[in-house]
Amino acid sequence: MYARKNILTAALLFLISISTVKVVSAQGIPINGFVQGLWGGRLQEKNPTSSDYTASEVRLQLRMEHNADIAEVFARADFFNDEIVAGGNDWELREAFAKFTLLGKIDFKVGRQILTWGTGDLIFINDVFAKDYESFFAGREDQYLKAPQTALRSEYYSPLGELALVWTPRFAPNRTPATGRFSYYSPMSGDFAAEPFAVPLPAESIRNSELAGRFQKTVGGMALALYGYKGFFKNPVGFDFVSMMPFYPRLNIYGASARGQAGGGVFWLEGGYFHSYDDQCGEKPGIPNSNIQGLVGFEKQIASDITANIQYQAEKMLQYERYERNLVGNDKEDEFRSLVTSRISGRFRMETIILSSFIFWSPSDEDLYYRFSADYKLTDNMTVTVGGNIFDGNKRFTDFGMFQLNDNLYARATYGF
Amino acid sequence: MKTKISRTLGTVAIATLLALSANAQDAVEIAKKAHLNYYYAANDGLAEVSMKIVDSKGNERNRRFSMLRMDEADGGDQKYYTYFYEPSDVQRMTFMVHKSAAGNDKRWIYVPAVDLIKPIAADDKNSSFVGSDFTYEDVSGRLWTEDNHTLTGETRLNDRDVFILESKPIKPYKGFSRRVSYIDKELYLPLKEEYYDAKDKLERVLTAEKIETIDNIPTVTERKMQNMQKNRYTVVSFNSIKYNLGVKADLFTERYLKTPPREYIK
């Protein structure tokens, strides 16, 4: 039923896209993009979610760019029919920005955009830009892990190094998987729940805007960087015992990273001090303590066209005794958290087959998340993908354990133009 | 009598040695000259590249990109910048190589859809370049100092006089066990190269399909790489070639990986 309706939508979107291309090309601005269908199903029956599907959607992405002398303008929008959560047609502006340079030294990028920095492979310390974990778990393309935000980015280049500042006037939180599509462990009920929950954003004001900075310099082939962030926890990890509502507590981050090539591969190191601004003494039970985090990674080509990497991330909660003393409930976190990840990916048959396997395993939390995919490029335009997401955990409240009922398999077909 | 024979033999031996070393010397000179003409033309260069990949069933795939190159020194380090137009899934992607004559090359890719700059862990120069029959090394060249060269003869090819040069890797090498090059005597450009595998079976054949003179520089503007064992091939054509643009080194940095230099890349 879902599938049939979506195929019709796909056909319609495709026709629209072809006619749009012709219309706009006449004015000299080419339009590109893709039409994509995604279908996913659950592997576990006892899930409290309403649908057995994790995805049934058709998506049309249109892209256009224009390069004038003074600025480069780019826009990218998605039009989609999502049967699981939205239950209908919707659209999203993924990017719409202007890029220009002042005095040959300062690059500006203004508007809706996707931002990335830091060194980790799918784990983030100083990358404070919005992520979309619902898309990530549902089998959308990797590009959808990054959510857009409306921001002003400026980058100043000098012989001393490169200074980048990103100002996001309206706080852009992560998109959590708790939209009704996936179940999660709810500490409130002490059980798995699937109700979508929306958490109010901090009031719109200058004080509540986000500011992120990075200073980067390359020394002897090694990219060294310092980071700073003033904003909020990107997930609603705070809990207000008066209103009985989750919220976004304030957060400052100070970090550093290094990345370079060595040993026939690439290695990276990154660290950060997460300063929980609303609970500086670590005594408020509804607000996470400050913590320090570090990660180290190495990637190498292990055979022709096969690349493997390994990462280790460690996190230490500061003022743990106070945390223990003020803890409400039984879901006690550990003082130390560790995470090991490994990705192996290969490109075969002249890059027409791409296989990828990515495992996240936390020895301290005793949980894991495994994602895998196989892409088959039938032609330059047509790609078919199958993949899956597997979660497991011994405890219900850990990062991956809380999603343990959401194992899914998906198939995706993309026609690019 | 005895001394005369030994003297004659000695002279012959010395002459042979001289001839051999002269031959080796010539061979190295030819290999070097051809390499510099082929991979280090002018100080920098820009081209729009179209690539057609045809598999054994006749299925065709196409890539289109702009490629900008800058040489630090002839036969030395080079920098490459590539901007993709097609196919759709790699559109706007950029790719950068800092080729090191002495050590390992460094490669970066920029994925605009996620604003991600990623250094590529790749010490394998024999990986396929964007799914084609060309390897990374075929694109940026293998230094003549990495092989022993022998001049094995001369012949005519495509109505041109050519040297026949045989090159064998000094260190054991995955890419080929032996390469036979047919180098144009006048232009010092390879018109044909045959790559033999570890079992000395012909694996790939590179041919210069079209040579044009651009800014007084003879340039191979269409190249074909055939994989004889897999019965497939890739044709690359270079269009709108420009030389000596005065490209600056700071263009080959992360800044321009994110923001393509529009004076060169349309």
C-alpha cells in the first residue's frame, strides 16, 4: 500500500523534475538533483511504534547554482512524501546561501547551510553543528546526518593561520530519533516508548544564539586546530523537575585537534572540555555534569580499494561524587565512558559496488550500534542501495541501548540528473 | 699475438661496456625527457577533462571535471586540483593531490553536501582513478628514477619514428613487472605504452589518440587505456587546455577545496 502510493509519487516527482529542468535551463541556470525512494522495515516485533516500517518515502532534490563575479549563490531543496512520520507531502530547504570574499582574505557564507569541522569519523567532539539522527538510523544517505542551520560563517586567512567564526542566530538542536519513527527508552516511564517528543527551544534572543570558532594552522603537514563554542547541549539532556519537561541546558566547549598523515595512513586526535554552564558545581540532578572527552583514530588502506579505520573515544564525567550524591532515579551513568568504532569500506568492480561496515561498541556502556550498506551503481545515474541498522545493549538507558528495539533493514533507489 | 688478441678483446669489452652504458644513459635520458614532456608541460596547466569508461558489455559511464596542475619543479613535487561536474552524485565535489617526488602523496576530498574535508589514507597508487582504467599513478605519472630503462630498438608507429624503451621497476612493484614504451623521436612523447603483469602477460595498453600543439607545447589531448585482460577501456579527452596561467601555490589548500577558484573553474 505504502509502496504503491510512493511509486506513483516518484513517477510524478520525476516528471515534474524533468519539466522543471527544461524550463529553467532556458534561462541559463541548470538544475540538477535526484529522485529517491527509500523503504525500510523493522526486525523486531515488540516495538511500541505504530508502523512496521521504518521508512517509506520518496524524495526529490533540486539543486541550482549561479556564479556571479561578486558572489556564488547555491540552493538545494528537498520535496518529499514521508508515509511514516509526516504522513504526507512536505519540503525542506537544505541549503540556500551566498558566498563572497572581502579584501581577498575573508570568505563569507551567509544563509541556510550545512557545516562540518573536527576530525572524527561519525563521532563528534568539537563539531557542534546540528545532526539528524532520525535520518541516520532510517537509512537515508550519509549526507542527511547533517541538518541544515541558518548561519553566518566567516573565515579569515592570514599567514598565522585561519580563523573561522560561525554565528547561528537561532539555536539549531540535533534532530533526535524520537519522532514516532523509532522507539527509545524513556526514564520517565521506565520503559520503551515511541511517542514523539518535541522540546521547546530556548527563547529567541542574542544571548541564546550560538557562536562557534576555530583557529587552524598547518604545521609540517599536520593540521592543528583550536575550537571554542558557546551555546547549548545539542540534545535535550536537561530535565526541569518543576515543569517536568526536558530542556536544552547551556554549554561551552573548549577543544583542540590534530590531523596528519603517517604510517601510510591518516591519524587524528581530538579533545574537548564540555563546560556545563547551568550546573557549574555539578550538583543539579536535572543537568549533566561537565566532562572531558578525547578521541584518537587511524585510517589506512589495507588492500587495493579497501580502507579500514579504528577510533577510540573516552569521556570522563567531572565531579562524579556530586553526581552520585544528587542522582535521582536508578539509571546511574559511569564516571568513565569509552567507545571503540571501526569502519571498513571497499570499492569494487571499478567503483560500481561500494560496501561499507561501521561498528560502534562501548565497552563501558556494554552497548553497540552496527550499520552496513551495499551500493550498486547500475549506471552513472541509477544507484540501488541496501543496508541495515542494528542496536544492542545490556542497559536500557545508554546511548545505543535505548534504541535496542529499532533494528531495521532498508532499500533505497536513487536516480540522479 | 697473445697480447694483441687480449688487447683487442679488452678494447671490444670496453667498447661494449661504453656502448651499453651509453645505451643506458640514452634510455634514461629518453625516459626522463618523455616524462617531463608528458607530465610537467609548462609550469602549470588547466584542462576540462571528459572521461568515457566502457566495460566489457559495452556499458558506458562518463565523468567530466576540470583539472588544474602546478609544478614546484620539473620532475619534482606537483599539486593537482580537480573539480567534478558529472555525474550528478559527485557534482561540486573537489579533490586535491600534493604529489611528492620523494615520499608519499597526500590526497584530500571535499564533499560539499556535508561540508566535509577528508584526507584520504592512500598509499596505494594503483587504485582506479574515479572508477576508470587509469590508476592514480597514470594520472600524475611514475618518476623515471623508479625504473631501470633499456633502449631495445627503434621502429615506426602511426607514421612516426619512435624509440622502443623497456622499463622495469627497480623495487618489486604491483603496478607492472615490465613496461614497453614507444616514444616519438621528435616530440619525446609516448605514443603507446604496454604494461605487463607479474606473469609477463600484457595487461593494459595506453595509446595517444590525438596530439595537438597548444601554446607551442605538443600535448596528448586524447588518451586511451585498454585493459586487455578484462576487455574494457577508458578514453580521456582534454579540452580548453591552458598553460602558464601563473597559478599560485596557496590555491592548493583547504580554503579553495571548499571554495573553487572561479577564475579557473567555471
